[in-house]
Amino acid sequence: MSMPFYVSPEQLMKDRADFARKGIARGRSVVSVQYAGGILFVSENPSQALHKVSEIYDQIAFAAVGRYNEFENLRIAGVRLADMRGYAYDRRDVTGRGLANAYAQTLGTIFSSGGEKPYEVELFVAEIGDDAAADQIYRLTYDGQVADEHGFAVMGGAADVVASYLGEHYVEGASLQEAVRMAVAALGHTSDDKGATKDRVLPLKDLEVAILDRTRAQPRKFSRLSPARLEALLGERGPGVAAPPQPGDAAPGTMPSDATPDDPADPTDEVSGDVPPLEDPTTGEPPSPPPVAP
């Protein structure tokens, strides 16, 4: 009788973890950023039908990377759990922490069981509060681990490169425009096979952007940014390269207040300086050349 094939539990868990990590890394990153008015989600997603960022409940949002069919099943289960809990008890009993714990139990059970493959997904569960200090962002990995993130978080794709860019440019309490520009620029900051970093300009149609906006009067705080609003936030310089405006910068199409528009010493200034008239106002003839000293 042949002996059954044996693999140590440590090696089995390592193989399952490597399998899940490789599947998640093949996707594109999702960025979550806290700004003054709520929480921002930005992802590079060319598909117009399959969303990576969605609403779970009134003040709770869901974002994921990895296999779409797997995290879509998790999203639907989260929506059903939130609806049932809010209906049976109270809407205030539906919290991001409770949903994160439920997702952690599900992912941990699937990862540790030997009967099926682990889920190739990572999740964000975010909830906004009355102020920025009460905001919560939970990151869940394929094996059920939960991490409480602050400020910003990245998952999927080249997460290390994107996170390093955000770590250098993140400013607490930034406006929505500054947060969108920073997040889009971070997603465009990638590295090639040789390790050299480069900046890409992400097309507007390939961006999926949504926010949890605490300033909304409606109980539901989730909102997707339309292409027109996103274009206005990114500005004329385009996504991926637009930099946040500095305090001393002038508005587009205007001149700084301390600039001198009429500079006679400027050869390119066509407004001021000693410019002779095109013709004599009395005779209508061209002016005679100025006398030359002997």
C-alpha cells in the first residue's frame, strides 16, 4: 500500500499564502485617503461595469482588489448582513468594525481550511464619523488579518511603491481636490522591471473615484464622482501630473498681484515701452527715422 503524500502544516500555509499574494499583486492598486471632509477611494479601473468601490450602508464603504467574483460575493454578503442587522435592531448598530470582524472570520476560515483554495482578495471597510478623529479604515488580508489604518492605505498591485509616494506627499486635513490629485499621482507613480520609478498619466476614463462625504445632508454618505467633477478637480494639467496648488500661487489665467504687467525693459512686452506710432497722426505718413548724432 502506498503512503499518502504529506506536507507539513507550515509549508501548506506558506504555499497558500504565496498563491493568494501572487493573485492579488496581478491586479491594480486601490488607494484610500482621509481628507478634511471624509474618506476618498481611488482606483485604476478601465471597466465601467465592474466596480472595485461600493456602498455597504449609510456611512460605510467597501473596496477590494483581486478576483472580482470572490470579492463581489463578500460585498453582497456584507450588504445583506448590514441590512438585516439594521432592520432587526437599529441603523446605529451597523458599524464598520462589526462588518470587518465578520469579513475577518470568513476569510480566516476559508484560508485555514484545506478543502478549497484561499480567496485572492484584500478588502477595505471604511466608516466615517462626525469628525476626522472618528473615521475608521480597516484593511483585511486574504488570511483574515485586520489592520486599522490611519491617514492613507494602499492595497493590491505595486502597493509598496504607491504607499511610499503617499508617505512623502500626504498632508493631514487636505481638501478634496488636493487629496484627489495626490491619490491619482500616486497611482501613476510606478516602477519598471529594473526598479526605476516613473510617472504615468492615467486617463480620466480609467479612474474609479468615490467618497464618503460627511458634509452631505442625506443619511447615505457614499457618492461616486462623475467624470465632469473629476476633471474639474484634477485641473487642466491632467491626471497623474497635477500638483496641489500652493498658497502663493495665482489662480489660472491671472497674474500675481505683485507682478508688473508693463515693463519697458522687457523686449517681449508688447504693451509698454518706447514704441513709436505706426503713422503720423496729422499727415498720415510714416514717421521719419530719429536723427543720428554725428
